[in-house]
Amino acid sequence: MTEFLEKIHSIPPFNTAIISGISLFRDSHSVKINLVTENTFSSEDENKAREIARSYVPEEFDCSLAISKLTPDEKMVARTIKQATEKCSKALACLLTDDDIAVERTAGGFNFTISVIADTAMSDDVVGRIIAILNKTYCGRFTGQCVRSRRKIDSIEIEEEKENIEYDIPVRTFEIRDFSFIEGDTVQKTAIYLSDVNFESENVVICGTIEDMEERTYTRKSDGVEKTYYSFTLNDTTAQMRITYFTRKSTIDKIRKLKVGDSIVCTGKTEIYRGSVRYTARHIDMGSVPEGFVPVRRASKPAPKYYAAVEPQPYSDYTQADFFTKNDLPACLKENTFVVFDLETTGLNSSPSGGNMDRIIEIGAYKIIGGEIKESFSTFVNPGRKLSEEIIKLTGITQEMVEDAPAYEKVMPDFFKFCQGSYLVGHNIAGFDFKFVDYYCSQLGYHLERRIFDTIPLSQELLFLSNYKLNTVADHFGITFNHHRAADDALVTAKIFIELIKLKKSLPKPM
């Protein structure tokens, strides 16, 4: 990789280029290399780079080289410096404000200055580590230094810690229809929605239809006697749950008569084991969900009063004054609020079935207020698992970047608060991003209102392009960005959404 980059850097326009990703497609026997540069280049320069790339890929594979131009601005660099400081020196980061970071453009890149409070201990290698992170993120050369600030630690006002109030959302229940005894001694009138059974209790009544049923045996350790037990899968239309039931001599014959498709009522206990709910039935009786049962949407926890882990930041862009003028904007943009977001995840599985749901590793979001992009929300998320090499290469997000980040339990309440009262917008949001945030918010009792706009079908309706990938649509509007990073993808999607609504002059029907 080092040798390859050295040869690429020998071509003048690519002297500061970086590799943003390498993709191997086994089915088509092809390799795609993504190169990012900040300089203008000719077709001759591009052909030279392709020849170098070809020489490093085995002959049995086709090789393609995609070159994109990225020119970060001072604000983008400052934001990355602040994020890098949090990783390199927590002691320094906790005392740092946006005003303490100054960035200026130089002939070949950027120079930055970090103002450090005089009493703060400062590691000699912090600047070097920040520069290393900048070099991995952007093209160009970076220099920087720390200088002493006139501020004193004693002068810093310590804000009073703000505490959010915890709310317990009551579980939902339905009336049991046609209850009759098999072995119980109490008439059960109501059952809890299976989708709400996510707690430990000694007495939980559930009801549903048997989807599968297995008779099994085990040997009791105390006396070596072989015993029979059953494993059921129950479904009440809100969720499925696996049920374990240990038989009694007095009722085993009645239990054996049960079959797939029968509706039963179980009374038993729940316990949480490794994050999953286990249900053990004490009694099984007959009963079913009401005819024509339509589950009631579970109430959401109210948004937290305070941001706890991620504080939104104001966003301003001087180009908005030129391109997003009040005369140019339809009323539907000016009168509504939109949160445009994008995620990076550990994989593509957006279904929680089988416990294989992938995890969020980065959230990037921007809020459009009055037709202008006004606020940003950006954070890494600790997935609690090791990142694959494929995801690291695709996103540029390393294990170290997410290791000290807050877990989703800390991030999603803040993101839910950020989204309150807004339409949600994204590129393929309906098929991917919304599924993730909806699932992980709901795990904490927060339920997002499904009012979403997807820029893919909107682009297909209004534009005539060869494809509708994010970078293709961005190129159509002349927008450059660093693809496969959540904050950058979200920002370009926000700009694209504004341009699309300006063309349509009305909002599409929410999905």
C-alpha cells in the first residue's frame, strides 16, 4: 500500500491524494480503488494513475480507479481537530471550546492553532497525533501547534450537571378471548403484548398461537430420572417468543394434544440472560387474542429534557445566502423542519430477527430550519463489537475511533430529542437508515414518528440520471464531498433535498 501511494504521489496533481477505499468483488472478479485528491487533474494524469493501479492488481481481476476531488474548508478541518483532540487527550478536550481552535488555509493545505489554558498539562505528541488523523481524513498537508491561552482554569464556569428524568412506559395488554383451563387455577383475563415483554418478573401472562412445538427430554441431576419438557414458539402478531415448559404427570397427556395453530395462554416467569428474554411457563391453558386484533402503538418516552452525550452544534454556510434565497425557496421548505441523517454501521443487516441486527457506529445529521441548514448532530457510536476489515476500508472508521465513543444507549435519547417535531430525510432512508434508528430508539422506549422523505425516489421522479447513487446525484448539482462518512453524507443529502424540493415546489407524500 505504501509503495502504491508513493507512485501515485509521483504524479503532481496526486501528490497529496489519499485512498478512501478498496473494494473487492469476488463474483465479478474485479477490484475498485477509490482515490481522493484536492487538486485539478487531466485525463492524462488519470490514465497514469490507472496504469499504476493496474500494475498492483492480479491479472485475473479487472481493475477500476475512481478519482474524486475533495477540498475541505476551515470549518470541516476544525470540526475534525476537535473530534481528534477528544481521542488524543481527554484532559485537553474537556476544556476546549470552538473558539480555541483556529484554522487557516495555506498553499498546500492547512495550519491550525489550539489555544491551551496555561494550567493544563499538554502532551508533546498531541499535535502529531491530530495531524496523523487529519492526514487520514483529508488531502493536503497539515501543520499545527498549541499555544498558551490567557484563560485560567479558575475562570471556567462549571455548569451544574443536568439530570434527565427517567420514565417507565406501561406495557400494553389485550383481553384474552375464549379462556378455558388445562391445568391452571386462575382465570386469566388479560395478556401482555409479546413485543413488550423485555423485563424480569415472576408472574407474566402471555397469549398467542403456537407456530412450532417440540417435545424434548433431559436427565434430572438430583436423581438421574429422565424428564419431558416442551419448547414452543408463540406469536400474538406483535412478536414471537420462545417458551419453555416442564411437564407434570397430571397434565402431560393434555399438553401432548396441543398442536401447531392452537392458541394458548401461558402463565410464567421471565429472566434476562445475555440481553435476551427467557420465558418459562408454569401453567398452560387455552385462550386466544381478540378477533380482528390490531395492536395499539406503544406510547413513547418523552424526549429527554437535556442532551446528555451529544450536544448539537450550530451550522452556518455562507453559500446558503447565495443559493437558498428566500425568493427561491418554496413555502413548504420554509414552514417545516427537517432532520437529514446518515449512518455508518457494522454491516447491512437491518432486521433484528435471530439477534443478528448490525450496530450503528456513526451518526451524522443536519437540521433544516426555515429552509436553511442550521444545526448539526455528529457522533461515533461504540458498537460493542470488533469492526470488520471490510467496514474499516469502506468507511475509514477504525476500532480506535469507536472504542471510547458512547454506546447507543447514551446516543439514541439525544438523537430522538434532536429529531422531535421534524420530518426525517435520507438517501435510502426507508430501506436502511430509518430501520436502524427506529429499532435502537425503540429498545430504549423512544418511538420515532414515521414521517420520512427518501431522496432516492425523489431524485428518480425529478432527474434523469444513469443511476441515483448519492455521489451521482451530488455530481448533478455540483456538490463535492467525502463519501462513506455519516456527517459528510448527511450534509450533502441535506443540500440535495433542498435542491430537489426547489425543483418540485412541494413536499412528496411521506413514506
